[in-house]
Amino acid sequence: MAKTKPNLAPLLIALALLFLIPTRLCALEIKRYVLNNGAVLLVSEQHQLPMVTVSIAFDAGSRRDPEGKAGLASLTAASLAEGTRELSASELNKKIDFMGSSLTVSADRDYATASCVSLKKFFPQTLALLTSVLTDPGLRDEDILRKKTEQIAALRSADEEPGYVAKRVFTELLFDHQPYGHLPEGDLDSVERLTPQDVREFYHTYYHTGSAVIAVVGDVDAEQIKGEFDKALAKLQGQVAPQPPPPPPKVPAGAHVTKIDRNVTQANIELGFEGIARSNPDFYKLQVMNYILGGGGFASRLVKQVRSKAGLAYSVASFFTPGKFPGSFQVVLQTKNSSANQAVRMVLEELRNMQTRPVSQKELEGAKRFLIGSFPLKIDRQSSIASFLLQVEIYGLGLDYVDKYPKLIDAVTVEDVQNVARKYLHPDAYILVAVANQKEAALDVSSAAPANGGH
Amino acid sequence: MKTSSIRVRVINRVSVLVACCAVLAIAGRASCALTDAVRATTLPNGLRVLVLENHKAPVATFMVFYKVGSRNEKFGATGISHLVEHLMFRGTKTLGPEEFSNIIQENGGTDNAFTTENYTAYFEVINKDHLEVPIRLEADRMANFAPQGFDSEKAVVMEERRLRTEDNPQDSLYEIAQSQAFIQHPYHWPVIGWMNDLEHLTLEDALKYHEVYYSPQNAIIVAVGDFDADKVMRQISENFSQIKNGAKPPPVTEVEPPQKGERRVELRRPAELAAIAEAFHVPNYRDPDSFALEIVAELLADGKSSRLYRKLVVEKRMVVSVDTEYDRLSVDPNLFWITAQIRPNVKVDDVIGVIDDEIATLRDKAPSDDELQKAKNLVQASFVYGQDSIFREAMLLGQYEMLGDYRMLDQYLVGIDRVTPQDVSRVVGKYLNRPQRTLAILIPTGVLPHPAAGPAGSTVR
């Protein structure tokens, strides 16, 4: 078929010209209030659509789970959405569904988040239901026990996925019994032990406005919504005792390999070590470094080597999980059992390359241009703006973060990238979890040690 | 908490956004403000172009839909549509492999693509100032397809199949159910293709496939975002007008004959939980009954007050999850799905019995006006929520235009609004009945290990 060939030269010239870093990408007007009840309220009015999104973060994430009770924060959050003192679970669900609204409460590692989305015309009723599940929850035994059996069943369902098992075991090994030492949903044994009384105590201890952050995005009036929230959550007034940061996890030198045998076609691999807290000033340098290493999709070295060149994996990526406390760094990939050794060797080699050789100017610029240029994509709808607002407040990023971010990224140099790679990557001291058909995978990382010895 | 779509029929190039289509399938619009604002044109080479300004955020999305999917494939060469989608990122006569994505990302954008039974779509979401970049790049790979590294990309797709299907008991179940429900029509095989077929596909197959299906007359462009529509229309015309067509792609002639009698199939393999998939043959958008079927899907399993959720999750505690899925925008008539993942120590037959009872109840007694209104409200609200994303807007326009006219979107909420309680009962009786059902059951064999922390495996130095 005769197809003509468009001339791409002008495009390439245009691309070269666009190499300038834009200074201001998007504006996001944020109003910030400190409420009578101690909560901080952030509002971004968006009047283009008749809908409203609310997210409220409480200091009630799974890092607060007591020892031996992993999964309690999650069960508490899930139980809160099961009715109020006045409304049974089914009455509440009927009201929410009838309006086409959604109401969810869930816990992640750091925070529990209560959210609602509704049409503007149903916003007052929806918000009233959200605040009443928070201030006057039912927390009846039968509902809590039902949510508990659901959580157990969901854990069994998740354990069917080899990738999930690898992630869970990696997390448990790295943060051994520390606040981040389990996934928010807990594990089968721990959830089995949870009682309705545990849930009610957790709720009374951690759902307080003194450390809560509220984000409202949508077709609302900021002043009016402030007035409503001043009243609505008064019952939750009070502080949550601060949680001391845990000692940082240390992985001793060497490869710490855990093999889990399953009759699967792929080896599901998690390889990593300790990472950083969000407050670490190296955060931005690491963002650039990790984009080049394995965070930047098809622009990243890991995807180029492991996927594009070698065809060993559909998905391979590296990431940091910075939180209130230092999180993890990990590389995650799946490859057919017989390629497991080769893929792991390639990953370790790329980690070492980041440390031993400076990245090219082109890679650095590419990373910066994506991180800065794609920022507007991260705040292009109500739900993403709401989570952005919560982060701005929780991590003290400042209301002008949208303006500051390009400068923070643009300041990163080639030397910075190499320095943080040396400081935070540990290709000679890592935890590796592999869920695989172990006979076929025959994983042996001793051959992955660097030529010059190392550990 | 709404359940997400669990049956992956959309295969992405990278694993994001897989569940968006089920959401879109129930979005629609009452007034016609959305399509009134759309600028539509057909270039002289037959390429359809839809452009819509949306100034909500300083971003834009660019999509190219090709009217080709697994529906166009042949026995023995399944998975070629999806493989070509992957190869579209592996270079052209002017660009090296993966340069496409690198250029998009350097301009602050993200890109991806997905293949379905009915179409293949490519998209970029990008800073509004750089929209011309994807316009030029998409024109280039429509005209100058010349992929490098065929073997490694095929290996990547085979890894994708291992990840999605081979090691995923539920996806394996849906694949088998689908292949039993369709015997003659190409919906018989999975979008990703059979593993053995993938092994035998060649670069020549891919080049031929691109030549037949990737022409302007077989494509639709949709651009939505914070831009000037005139300017974008001009840029699209400048870049795509000179691309020439080959012969017209061959039509799909296969028709699935009516199913006469229930089909049952079992899958025995290691798994944690038993699961079932019920699939019923139903009409698509061409039949007004499709609106009532959307309502049935809502009433049965959308939201915590839905009938099957209430009965199976809350009251009887028999399942981990229960879902319905119905894609009325399928090009050829497709399936209405009811799927459930079953709790340990619950009899599969008991779950099937409860679903049978709920279907019979809905067939024998029309839902109340209140319950019907709830379902309609859910549909309307999710339409408004969908407009919060320019990507979803572009998806909807493209999906309707795929079927012949994007303005059919305006009829959607009107059609939903017309559904009566009697319609609901009537379509349940007509379509959700035994003889038109395929029932697939996943029976776990063996017990999976449950490793706990405290090193379960060996430690190697």
C-alpha cells in the first residue's frame, strides 16, 4: 500500500526548541482554613461541573495497628461505612445509591480516608451521611463481624495472585514488625483475631479532628463549606498522640533470598531495601534518579533493557514508597520461570550502573521535562486534586507547591543523581522475594555478584 | 464501595486503565450539549475527525481509534491485533523503537494503547501546549509502520499472557466461558490470543495486518482538551490528509447462531477460591432492549444496595464479590455476564441457585418505581462524573463513532429514561434464561502455600 511519509524534520526541530523548562504550568487556587475543631480544611472551587468530591484524612492508617492486630485500621475503616446509630447498613446504602453518590472509608499505610462523591444537587444529603458515619457510626457487632469475614475472604482471594504474595512477604521481611511491616489489610492470622471491641477502641483512639485534614473540590462555595465543617465534626474534637518514628530497617550485606514455590508460569520478583520518608530533602533528586532507573516507563533503563531489548517481561518498574516514615525501594517484575536469573542479573547491573557512571545530560533533561511537564496531568480531575490537597497539607508542601515543584526538579544535577544512587541503592544488600516454580526458576544470585567481588 | 470490572476484555500495552470501559459503558447523556460542541469532519481520504474543546484543566488528549480488534482475526492467527498494537511503538521509517513514548514523555505527556474485541485505540494525554507532538507522531506511525525487534516484542506479549491469564485462575475461567458461548463468531477467542497462535505469528503477518487495517478510511481521531478547535483541526488535517488508503478491509461475516441449550464447562486448576461465570447471549445497541439490559446490570450488582450484593455478600455471605458486566456498545451482539468469587466452604451450586432465584424474581415481579429510579440515578450520576476526565469524554465519542455516529451518545440517557419496570422483567425473561446461558465453574485443586513472614524460604548468600 502506498502511504506517503510525512517529513518529521520540523517536529524534531520543534522538540529541540521545547527543551526550555516551562516555569508556570498550571494554577490551582487553594483556600486553607483551620477549623474550630482543629482540622485543616483545604478547598479548591471548581465550577465547570455540577459535582463535588470530599476527602478527609485521619491519623488512623495501618501503621497504627497494634502489634499482633495487623488489619485493624482497615477493618475499622470498612466498618465505619456500615451504617450510623440511626441508619442500618442497608438503609444507608439505599440512600447513597439512590442519589448515585459514593461514600467510602478505607485505610492505607499512613492515613484512613473517608470520601464522598456526589452531584451538586445531592451534596448536602451526601455530606450529612459522610459526617454522620464519622461522628455517630453504628459499629454494631454483626456489621463488624461481617466486614471481618469479608476481609478474610478478600485476603484469600488476593493470595491467589503470585505478585501479591511476593509484595506481602517482601513488606513483612523488610519492615519486620515495624509500623510499615504489614500491608494495610493485614494477614489471615491477625485478622482472624480481631474483635468488634478492638474496632470500637481503634475508632475512639484515632478518629479525631486535631490531626485531620479535609479536602473539598468541586462546585461549592469555600466560605459556606467552612461553616458547615466547623459544626459537622465537632464531636470528633481532640488530638491523636504522635507516633514515634521507628528505627530504620537495615538489610545486612548480601542477598537475602526468599523463595516461595508455586506451580506458576512466571517468577514474580520483588527486590529491594529501605527507602526514604517523604520529608527527606533528597526526595526530588530521587524522583529524577528513579525516573531514569525504572520509574519512567519506556524512557527508563529497566524497561529498555529487560523489556524492550531482551523481551523478558511485560512489566518491570522500580519505585520508592515515601511516607510519614521511611518506606521501601523496590524493583518489581514478572518473567517466565526460566528467565528469572537473567532478569535479576540485569536489574542488579542497572542498579550498579546508576552508582558507578553518571547519567547522560539527555537522560537528565528527559526526566526533568517529564516530571515538570506532566504535573498538570496529576491534578486534572476532582479526585486527583483532592488527594493532591491532602498531600500538600500532610507533608507541609505549601499552597504554592504547584509553582515550587518545577524549580525543585530543575535544580537536580547529574552529580546529584549519582550521589543519591550511591546513597540509597544497595545492590549488594537487598531482600529478594520470588514466587515461582522454583525448580524451573533455579534462582541463584551468587552469579549476580559484581566481577570485583563485593559482598 | 462499588465493585470494579473484573473481566478484563481490554488489553493494555502497559498495565494501567484496564477497567475503564465498564464505567464508560454505562455513561451517557440526557441533554445534547456535549455533542453539540463537537466539531466533526471527514478528511478527503475518509479519516473521521472529532474535536471538542474542554477548558477544565490545561491538558489535552489525543486518540486514534482503528476499526480492528480480535473480531477481525482468523483461526490460527489470534492475538495479531494486540501484537500489532505493541509493534506500533517499536519504530517507523523515521523513528527508532520506543522513541515514540520517549518523545511524548519528554513533552510532559503519557501515552498508551489498548486492544479490544472491536477496536484498537492509541492515546496520549499531554500538556495543552504540546498537542501537535502526538498529532505528528500518530500520523507517522499510521503511514510509516516499520517495527524493529519483532521477536522480543512477541516475547513481551507472551509474558503478558502468562501474567494476565496463565497464572490468573479467574481470567482463565472467563476465557473458557467466552470460548464456549461463541462457537462460530470470532468473539470465541481472547483478545490477547491463544499462546500457540502467538508463537507462530510472524513479522510478515504484522506488516500485512497493518497494511490492511491501519488506513485513514478505517480510523477515527478524537481530540479533547484545553485548545482552540480550529487550530487543532488544521493541525490534524495538515498531518493526516496526505496519507493514502489501500484496499478496503474485508468485512467480518461470521454470525453466531442462536444458542439452543445450556452449556456447562469446568476448569480445574490450583486456585484459592472457587468462582463462577454465567454468560448469556444478548443484543447490542441496535436493539432498544439494550437499555433495559443496562438497567438489569445496575439492579443486580451496582452498589451495595443492589440485589445480588445484598443477597450474596451481605445476607448469605456466600461470595467475596459478585459483578455484572454488559457492553451494549459491542459491534456485534455479545454477552451479559454475572460473575462471582465464592467463599471457602460454600457450595457452588448454592450460589448458582441464589442467582437463579434472583433472576426469577426480577422476571416474575417488576421492580418498584423507586428501585428503577435508583438505577437511572446511578447511570446519570456516573455520566456527570465521567465528564470530569477528558480522556473519558474522548473514549465515549470514539466508541460511539466506531458504531457509526458519535451523536448516538445523545440518545443514551433518553433511552435509559424510557425503560419501564415491565421492560426490566420482560428482558430478564427473554435473555437471562437457561438455554442461552453458558455456565463456567472454577474448581480449585490443591492448596496454595500461605507463606508468612519470618523467612519462609531459603536464604542464599
